[in-house]
Amino acid sequence: MNKVILMGRLTRDPEVRYSAGDNSMAIARYTLAVDRRFRREGSDQTADFIGCVAFGRSAEFAEKYFRQGLKVVVTGRIQTGSYTNREGQKVYTTDVVVEDQEFAESKAASANSGMMQQSAPMPAAASAPAPSQASAGDGFMNIPDGIDEELPFN
């Protein structure tokens, strides 16, 4: 089984290209800075920088909503490859091919973290009132009264 789950912050805005041909497909590449749980003795590195690649609708979603500093959760699979660079040297690659990607924090929490230069718009229900701020660091968002009929899981 080849399954990866990552949670981290985008190091920069996704780089999006479109494949050639009649049925062009979006291909988004981005790097996640994923915090390490433990620090190795003698090492200053506290995060791993993991390359991710998304295709099709996932790539278009990343292009539209993902911005530098945004905290996201990605599930996918590891894929290795290689190519020969211009100097004739063989270069080995390891990427996470994205199967699913989600926001890991609210827009307000992202903006308050001080890590984002721009905040990414979050998709929302057309007429839903804005949720109130989360209570002091509990990690949960309060759902306002009166939107029970708009929630799909009653």
C-alpha cells in the first residue's frame, strides 16, 4: 500500500501549467513545509519540504484557493522518477501525487498566524451567515444558530 497523509504550510503559491494537446489538463506543483515531531541532535532543521503534484480539478482548485503560508492537509501517494538534466546527469525525484487536499484551518486563523502574505478565499454556502470566531484556541469553530436546514448531515 502506498498512502501518504501530510499537514503543512505552502512555501509559495502553486505553480500551475497546462498539458499540451486537445484535452489539456492542469498540473499544479507546490511544496509543503511539514513540521517534524522531534529534532535530531545537532540539526537545526525542524521541517521537511515535500513536493506535491496535483492534476485536473485538484490542480485548478489549488491554483484558485492555495496561497503561500496556507495550512493544508494532503492525502496521496509517493511517486518516484528520474530524468537526465542538461549537464547529462541523472536526477532522481520523489513527489506526492495528490489524491485529496483540504484546508487545515479557517481563513481567519490563517490570517492571524502572520505567515500568510495573502489570505486565500474559502468556499462557503451562498446564504450561510459567517461562523463566529473560535473560542480561545480550542481548535473548533462555533456554528451559528439558525443554519440547521443548510447543513447536509442533520
